[in-house]
Amino acid sequence: MEISMFIAYAVVGVLLALTLTASATFTLQRNDQIVANMQKVQVPDSWLPRLAALKAAGAIGLVAGLWVTPLGVAAAVGVTLYFIGAVISHLRVKDYELAPAAVLTLVAAAALTLRILA
């Protein structure tokens, strides 16, 4: 069972890492859609590089977590908390277009669960 949990973590973790990498890249490039979403939830423009760095760190940690279990767990916790914060940010300004953040919260929580069980 452990090997199948590890394989499941590998698939979910790597796909989530790819998503985070793309999001970090678009954030650093100040993609119009990303900037508009951040402005909608009142995130200061000066936070964009920091948020991109957090996404990149999460991606690196998820991949490194394939070899170093505690790092994978820590990264999955961090990414889950990041996206919980994103959901809260949307709700705070009564923006209910939060499906991407909610889905990524669930995927990050799944990665965390799978890494703990593997």
C-alpha cells in the first residue's frame, strides 16, 4: 500500500508543482489576468514577487519531497495554507469566483495526505 501511496503522491505532487511553477512565472511576469485577480482581492502590487517566491518554494519542496519526506510534508502544509489564505482573501472582499483557489487548496491537502501516508 505504501508504494501506491507514494506513486499517488508523486503524480499529485509533481502536477501541483508544475501548476505552482507556472503560476509563479506568470506572477513574476505580471500577467494581466494574475494582476487583475490580485487587485480584485486587494493584494498590494509589491507583494507579487513574494507570493511568486512562495509558490516557487512550494513547487521545489513538493518535488524534493519525493526524496525527503519531511520536506514534502512541510511543502504540502505550506502550499495548503497558501491557498487557504487565497480562499479567505476572496471571501473577505466578497469575491465568490474562488474555484481555482479552492480546487488548489484541495489538491494541496491531497498531496499532504498522500505524502504522510506514503
